[in-house]
Amino acid sequence: GAENGGLRNPDAAASNGGAAAAGTDGGSGAPSADSAFAAALGIGGAGTAAAATSTTDALSAALPGMGGGTAVPALTPEQQTQLTSLQSHQRTINSKLSNLELEAKRVDDLPHGHPDRSPSPPPIYDAMGKRKNTRAVRWRERYTNERQDILEQMMDLNPTMRPAGWKRRQRSRKIRIPIEEHPNYNFIGLIIGPRGKTQKELEARTGCKIAIRGKGSVKEGGGAARR
């Protein structure tokens, strides 16, 4: 299957319609934890002891890193609802990705000003003169990121889904400092603080790394760049 964020076949958990899986615990008639979780994901068999075994095998194949016989934690009704919603969103994204090129071409062929045609950013070209930020490229990046976000949320609901060595994606955000509008305000000093104390406190509180780049981020006289 395709590799995505350390998961084999990331669509496996959301490819089937949501049919209920039915294996039971100890002949009591109550759905097993594996079966309940598989039902939320829309995978697995139904009805018999053999189906319960196949459900575990299906989970193992769809969610690498769990391993055979790994107990799937029972989900609360709220978690079941959340997981079903994530699964539905995943199917929608998969559908958009599968028809992405045709849909992007359809929108590009619409006249400028059409309500279904969103404005495009200025074109960016590579060294060969090929445009790098076409509508299809932008959509694919957005939907791929959304799909990865869903997979991470599913792994938060059930940590046993996380493959060995898996790490959450690093995210970054660029925030403009309005130095031009307020040239007399010491934004850099405010962010860094005395001996970097404020910056360290912000990083400890948010779990993020803060880096200051651009004009004014280097001390006068050619000093080292401020992080």
C-alpha cells in the first residue's frame, strides 16, 4: 500500500462503507473491543467466532503497529461518534483526491469571476518553466494534509494504532511582525526578552520553537542571527 506518515495504506481505515462488525466476547453476545473498533472503522467480518478472528486480522493489516492479538481499547459512545465522523470525512477527502485532476481542470476552464472559481495566487515556476502552484497542486497538498490530520486524530483516539517509532508531524507557521508600521516599537526585544528569557518561556509554554528571521533579526555590527 501507499506510504503516508508511517502508515501502510492510509485509506484502509476509511475505505469501506461503515458496515458493523460483529465478533463477540466470550459467548456473552456483547461485541468484542476489536469488533467495536472495527465497526467504527468499517472493516472486519460479522457474526461468528471465525469472524472475530478475521476482524482482528483485518485490524492488524489496516493498522500496522498494533500487532496480532493487541487489545483494542473500548471506545466510549462519544469516541465512537467522533471516529465515525472522522471516517466519513476521510472518505470525502479520498473521493476528492481521486477526482482531483478532472475537477481542477473543470474549475480552471470556468470564466474569471465565476462563483465556483476561487482566485489563484501569482504563478510560481520551477527552473524548467513549469508552474509549481497550479490549482491541482494546491488542492492535493491541502487534502493530503487534511487526511494526515484525520489519521493523527484517529491515533489519538486509539494509541495502539501508532506504528513503532511514529512521530507527530512538525508544523510551522509564519507570523509577520509589523515593524514597518511601527518602526519605533522594539518587537524583537519584546519577544526575546532579557537574555532570551521571554522566548524560552514562550517555547516552554507552547511546545514550539520560535525563530525570528528577516530585517532587524540580526544585531547591528554583524552579530549572530537571533533565533
